[in-house]
Amino acid sequence: MLYAVILAGGTGTRLWPLSRAGHPKFLHPLTGTEASLLQVTAERLAPLAEPERSMVVTGVAHAAAVARQLPTLPEQNILVEPSPRDSCAAVALAAAVIARRDPAGVMGSFAADHLVVQPDRFADTIRAAVLGAERGLLMTVGIRPSRPETGYGYLECGEPLDGGPLRRVAEFKEKPVAAVAETYVVSGRHLWNAGMFVWRVDAFLAELARQQPELHDGIMSIAGAWGTDRQDEVLGAVWPTLPKISVDYAVMEGAAAAGKVATVSGDFGWTDVGDFHTLGDVLPADDSRNVVLGADTVAEKPGVLLRDSTGMIVVPRSGRLVAALGVHDLIVVDTEDAVLVCPRDRAQDVKKLVDDLKDRGEDGLV
């Protein structure tokens, strides 16, 4: 019996200008189907948790869109953050609200913007993680690295627990430089940190109190008023005072050092849709490795004309024709008010353009 929590936050700045603050990437159909990333995530979790045991934590600006996209989700299960405080506050809020209903309940925390190719194997992995969580461990899902990726964090694993699939996590590793990432892959002891967590809410809240007492006390104050006529008042007063920190830094790193974290390795075709280059790797491509968002093949998208071009990622959203001749490995994103052109190998740097726009005061484009 799992409580499934989907974290639907962030603006996806590496997917600008498609992803914006008012309509972030998890609301977009970036899955190769008409379903949004959020909807596909909810569908993937459906075999593990019924709608009554499912929650979404999201921002004020996106709550209505989340409700429209997930019509079977009970309204009270959409937890609305007044402002972004990073992942620890969001996860802790969900844990505290669940604890009011079920003090020893097991919750899983999942990002709304990941893709999984084999959902059945994903479900089996989470069920294995639940068994570890029931023992009081803070569980995380690790992905066996297929390449020396510098954009992900890593888990350094210890020995298997009781000879089973669970392994103790010795240390969380930051996003490494390429040479260090290569050593991680070769070692066989490191997994990608997929940002998926499973734990008993009482175990997590106890660890939160040990490491982050200020954040814990604030969250418990909010949870104490949750569902009452004082909810909005307490939430509005306390939430802005909470430390802005990720759950990895706030809890998981310290818990791993104390021997309280374990992992189960997942092999289910996982992708963190973080930038356009990654998106181009997972969506259908034609024989020239060209990907057009919203079409199975380039030929099926009349608004795009590519000639003597390879490795292109084209996102046509303005209604204009997008044509390219004799170019290779470029990203072209055409929206009504902004056009992005950049090499695929610079996809991670798109967020710098968003920072530049903010510095110029052009928040309307962000």
C-alpha cells in the first residue's frame, strides 16, 4: 500500500522557449503521444496507488492545469505551494499530510518530468523499494549508468542487504566532471541518482527533525492546520520562512552517512527529460536522425521542411513553416514570441539564455 506523490514544480529552463514559468515542461506532451509528462507519470503510478492515495505537489500558477489534466485526482490531493522552496519542503509537506492520515504509511516521491519505457518493470522496482521502506530504510531508486553522464548525480553503493536486491548507499555524489564520471561507470559501484524516493513517512520525518529541525517544525505547523479553516493563514505565514534546499542535501546525504539509506537498481528505460538533446534521444527519429516534436516522422509534419540535414530537433509551435537546408545537429524551437537555435551539444546551456532574459527584465518571455 503506497502513497504516490508527484512533484510537479520547476520551470524547465533548459527547454525554453517551449517550457515557460506559466506552462512548464511537465504540462507539455513531450512523450511521443498526446499525453503530457504529468499524465504519463500518473498513469505509470496507477498500478501502485489508487487516486485516493495519490498526490501532486505543485505551485499556485499550475494547480488548475494539474486538476484539468488529472480529473480523477481528488481536489484535496493537490497540495499547492505558495512559492517554490525546492524539493525538501515539497516532499516534507506531502509526508506530513500523509502522516496525519496514516502515521506509518509508505510514500513514494516521483518527479513529474521523467520518462519510463517499461512501466511494468518500473512498478516491480518500486515494490522492491517498498519492502526496504517498511524496514525503516530511506529508499532511493538507482539507475545503472549506460555512459559517463555528467548531468546526473550518483549513488555510491555498498554491499547487498541480506543477499537481496537492496544495497546500502554509502554516499551521494555530486554531478561529476567527465573523467570522474568515467571512473564511476567503470567501478560498478555507482548508480545514477534518479530522484525517486520511497520511505515510511515517520522514518523520513524523524530524519528531517534530526537534520533540519527548523524545516521540520515549520512543516509540522502547516500540517497541523491542514484541512482546517486556518490552513491558508498558517501556510501563508510559515511557508516563506522554510529553508530553500533540496531533499538530497537536506536529508539524504546525511542519512546515507548514518547508514539509513538503501537503493534498489532499476532497469526500466529511464530518462530525465532535462533538455532538448535528451528529448531528441528518446523520441522517434527518421532515417536521418531528425526529430520533430508532435509527429511520428518528419514527413508527417507539414510545417517542417528539412533538406540535406541530419540530427535535427525541431519544435514547431508558431504555425510558421520551419525550413532547414544543409545543417546538422541543431535544435530549432519556434514559438509565437521566441525562436531558439543552438547546437545539440549546447542544450544544457539554454538555461543561461533564461538567466540573461531575467537580467534584462524581460520576464514576460520567461
